[in-house]
Amino acid sequence: MFKKNIIILSFFLFVHTLQSKSINTDPSHNEKTDITIDLNILFDKYYILSSDRKQQLMIANRYLTLAKKSKAPKYLITGYTLIANSLDFKKGKIFIDSLNTIECTNDENCTLLKLSNRGAFFYQNRYYREALDEYIKANDYFRKLKSETTDLHIGIKDAIARIKNIQGRTNEALKIYLENEKYLKKTIGTSNENLYTDCLFSITECYNKLQLTIKNKKIIAKGLALTKSNNDRNSYNYFVFAQAKNNYNFKQYREALTQFYTILPVFLKNDDYINYAECCFYIGKINEFSNNKKLAINYYIKVDSILNQKKYAYSGLKNIYPILIKYFEKNRNFNTSYYFSKQLIKADSILQRNYEYIVDKTHTKFDIPEMEEKKEKEFSKIKISLTTIIICILFITSVLAYIFNEHRKKKKTQLIEQYRKFQKLLSEKETLENKLDSLEHLKVATAEKNKRSETILELKDKSLLDELLIKNLLEGLTLFEENHFYTNPECSLDSLANDLKTNTTYLSHVINKYKKTNFSNYIHDLRINYFIQLLKKDKKFQNYSIQALAQEIGYKNHSTFTRIFNTKAGMTPSMYIKAYKEDKLLDNL
């Protein structure tokens, strides 16, 4: 549905809005009528053949040839966009970038069309950062016009709402969709009625996420009735999908499962991999609830395949990996378990790249200007001096900025000092451990040469642990450390003792005596040192989430890692990474 929506809103609605509202003063208008008719016919054919990319590309090329003859910017924009949409991202981007060369002199709609089509192209190819930039530009441009709401603006708001929905700000997205729904009611009974049904579907998506099942049931019923009366089978199927998810939330699993199985082949046929993955996820969950574990795992693996094939990740995707990891570990398939651990990190990285940026961007470039615009209208109503407000805002902002900067400088200094203090402590600890190791080796060597002259105390020690056992255990611990076996989250005193073919009493005694710490702290120290080595060894780890780093070094969750690291370093891992980067920057100055 996402692909269908974005095409309709960015092309069909926008282009035909422009065509219907354009005032043609060209003397050769009658001569160009035939070209316009041909362009409209080609446009309709392009979407009829939506499943045949090769045919679409041929039609798009013919459209662009005619558009160049018409010399109308709106048709040129559409022509380049249709070609871009028929190609893969790399080739398509060449054509979508051509939109920047088209001049839109004194044509406001033309400029909005360029920005919106660029945004739609990037959105369809999952380049959410770039898509958001284009939609924000379009929204800013429309705001400057100070015009009444138009079809174009509805399309722009719809796109921003989608990105809000992706980033998890569902309540805000729902508010925009409900506003759009009021406006789009006028399309009921017209050729653009599908815009209204698409908006209804977006509302059901939000209600589903918020688990507002009663409200959702009413909207779904409205969508099913409308699409059924119009014989719009494709849209009808998506409302069946929405109904299945709502039944899932009602815990009516049997009915929901039947609907999911019915709709799954439709998504596969339409190459709608986003909804296909989500449908597989729900089927997996229901089978998991029904203790049909093996079938659930099969469907979770189908969801994972979307990440591999399409490089697509959504927030719910991360939920399947702990289940897959645990399942294959339990079945002692450690290679597969390790693979899914890596997949979790991969998904986490994709989500972090797209969502961290768009959370900040939508807030600063869309929400804040929207709020400021509403405030401005309120100020106009009560006739408060705009100049006074600006001066006050500037003064307060300056004061707050000064306070913030001073506070930030102070915190930054404290952070770097704490970081260097911890680094010094680690260095001193390492030196001390090296000296202790040398002493222990000397002690063992002396003991071997002077076995007959051992003291009573040494004889007592020997009664607990003979020298050969100690030597074997120390060598085993060295291998344990060098191979980073401590990164296994299931590592314990029992498991290590078993691996080293000894008992926990002997192993604990050796660690206490020769490592000068207990087993728990020994493992924590190894993991934290490994975490620091990773940051120094490869810059990519500096961009990992704390959850991903925690799993990389052996912790099951980020909260345990954060608590342990904070106890030892006096700062959180994220603060340490920030301080590490700052310290490196200072060293390079």
C-alpha cells in the first residue's frame, strides 16, 4: 500500500491538479491540444502496466519525447519522473536530478511538483533522509505562499505523516491523516476517490499501532464498504489486511490467521515486500502463541529474508531476532544463532541511520515551523507587537544559548577529564597486572627449582592446587582471553570450568589468586577492555548503538552493560564514546 499511495499522491493527484488549474495563454494552445491528450493517455497506460517495468519504461520515454515538444515544465517534470520510477535507484537518480534543471518561472505549482516528485522517488527507494529533505523544502515553500490548503499541500503533508509514522511518532501522524481525511471527503464519487480510501487505510495503520481497536473497526468497515462498492479489489485486500491485524489485537487469532494466509499471496504477487514482511511477522507470532514453534521460526526467517534482499528494516523487525537466536542456540546450531546475532546488528544499524536523522529533522524543520506559524496567527488575532516578540525571543534565546553553551563546555571538560582519568586507571592496572604476572611466573619457576625446600605455607597451597593444574588452568585462561570466548553471553563459572575440565572451586581459586579478582569482575573487565579495543581498532564501532555494542562484547542487554561500565568508569558507554571522539579531536589539533 505504501508504494501505491506514494505514486498516486505524487504523480496522479499532483499532475492532474496542475492540468486542471493551469491557465493557458499560449496562442498555439489549439495546436498543442492533441499532444496534451496523448500525454494523458500515456500517463494512464503507465499506471495500468504497473507490474511491467519494461513496458513502463517504453511508455515513459514516449511521454518525455512528447513533453519536450510541448515545452510545458509540468509535463517535462512528469516525464523525467516516470522514467526515474521505471529504473533502479542508481540509474533513476540521474533522471530525477534532471528536475533541478527545469525552470518554473512564476509557476508555484510547478516548483511544488518538482520537490514532491523528488521526495516520492527517494521515499520509494527507502532513502528517507533525502526524501524528508525534499518534502520539508516543499512544505516550507508552500508555507511561504500563505495559500489556502490545496491538493498539493495535502500530498506533502501525507508524505511527512508517513515519515512520522515510520519513526514511531504515530499520534502526530494520525493527527495529520485525520486532517487530510476531512479535506479528501470531497473526492468521494469522483475519479480521485482512491485518494480518500488510501487516507482511510493510513488511519487504520495508525489505529493498529496505537491498538485503538474499536475506532479502527469502524474505519476498516468504512474502507471495506467503499472499496467493495467501487469494485476496487486491490484496495479491498489491504483493508482485509487491516482487519486481520485488528482481529489480532482483539486476540481473535484463528480468524486473523485465516485472513493473513489469504492476503499473503496478494502481497507476493504485487511485490509489496513491506506488507509481505509484516504479514509473515503476524503469522509467526500467532503460531508462536499456538506453540507451533517450528512454523513460527520459518515465518520469522521469511521476514529476515526481506532484510537481505531489499535492505529494508522497520522497527518491529528487531523483535524477531532474539527469538531466532534463542531458538537456534537451544538446538545447538551456534553458526545460525551467530548469523542472526549479526543480522540484529545490521537491522539496528539501518534503523539508526534512517530514524535518528528523521526524528531530529521532522522536529526541527516541520514541527517547530508549524507551531511557530500557529503562534503567529494567535499573535495577529490579539494584535501583540511582532517587533517586541522578536526582540524578546532573541534576548531569551541568546541568554539560553549562552547558559547552554557554558553548561555544555563545563560538562564536556568534566567528561574528558573523567575519560582520561579512567584511561590512566586502565593503564596503571595493566602495568600492575604485568608486574604481578612476572612475579607469579618467577614464583612458579623458583618453586619448580626448589621443590624440596618448599615452605610449610607452599605445601598447604599445594594440597589445594598442585602446580601442574595451576599451569594448565592459567594456559586455558590465556586461550579463553585471546579468543574472546568471554563475549558469549552464556559464559559462566560453571561453563568455563567445564571447558577447562576442572571444577568451579579450583577455577575460582586460581582466578582469585592469579587474576587478583573474582570471576564476575574478571569477565566484566575482559568485556570492557574488549569494548575499548573495538573503538580504537575500527571507527565503525563508534557509530553502533549501545544495544549492538553490548551484544558484540557479550551482554544480553544494554542496561546491564551500561550499569557495569558506569560503575567502573564513572560514565556511561555513550558518554565514553563521545569523550573518546573529543579527546582524539583534541590530539589532532
